[in-house]
Amino acid sequence: MSGLVRVVVADDHPVVRDGLSALLSSVAGIEVVGTAGTGREAVRAAVTLSPDVVVLDVQMPELDGVGAAREIVRAAPGVCILMLTMFDDDDSVFAAMRAGAAGYVLKGATQDEIVRAIRAVAAGEAIFGPGVAHRVLHRFSATDRAADPFPQLTPRERQVLEMLSEGLPIGTIGVRLGLASKTVTNHASAIYAKLHVLGRAEAVERARRAGIG
């Protein structure tokens, strides 16, 4: 994003709030248009001042940062939200993401990292501090693995595995899927190879451990 980035700084600690405001005001291309000491004040500032970015702490009086982010997204959808906080636990990170925050950076970040994060969210990007980014990637990769425990199987092989796990004979599986028994046998052989198992019993055991069948 080129041009001036207008920012509201919201933090309940005056020293942090004033220090961050002074820091950002000294950066070319960034203008601090307002500050807030509570979550409610942050929402009002977002609505009345229409900044490009609101920098929010997670822990705020009256309305916490996550609640404030949710209200800002609803009342001022054009305003981007960057969480700048000391809280790096999973619950805080993912609650902020669900509320609509586009970035999550820890207070230990350098001045350059904070400025880069503000400019990134103003440009419509999502940005996370290094430790937070690792946690986000790990959570989503774990979710993907849980959603599909056998991504190496084709949709048809997945169907055959489910039916094998239900205890259906090859012939019955063929009738249900409209396939010749030999074709079902070929699919089963491909499944065993991809799962690195010796046969049906072992494949079924693997499938049931993954919640299939």
C-alpha cells in the first residue's frame, strides 16, 4: 500500500500506548490519528476516525481486544486490525483470527517488525510474528491431517477402504459401486500399497484407528 497509513493505537497501559504512538509518529508514511485505553474506546475510534489500521492489545478493560476486534469488523469493516500483545497462547491467537484480526505480533517485536506488520495489514495482507506464524501453520496442518487421514488415496480408493472397513465382501462392494470384482480387487491392492500394509485386515485396522468404518 502506498501513501499515508492512518493508525489508532489501543492499549490500556499509558506508557506502552504513548511510547508506541511516539514511535509510529516518527515513521515516514504513518500517522497516528488517535489512541484508546479501553476496548470500547478502540471501537469508537475505529468508527469515528476511520483509520486504516487499529493496533489492539488482547487484554483491555471494558471490552477485551478480541471483542473489540469483532465489533470493529462489524461496525467499521474497512478498518484493518493488528493485534500487538504479550499473549502468545493458542486460545488468544486463534480467537483473534476468528474475530477478524489480519495480523498478530508480539510486543517483543522490533520497531521495524511492527511497522512492517502495520503496513502489511493496511495493504490487505495477513501477517504473524515468527513464533505465532509457526503455531498457525502447525494448527492448520494438524487440522488438515485430521480432516483427511489418508490424503494419498483417490476418492474411489477411499470409498473402497470405507466399505472394506464395514466388513463388506469384494463382490458386494463391486455391486454397490457398479464395478467389476476384479476392479475392486485392483483398488484394494492399490490401497494396501499406498498404506504400506500387507492386506485387508491391516488396512481395516489402520482405517478404524483413523475413525473410518
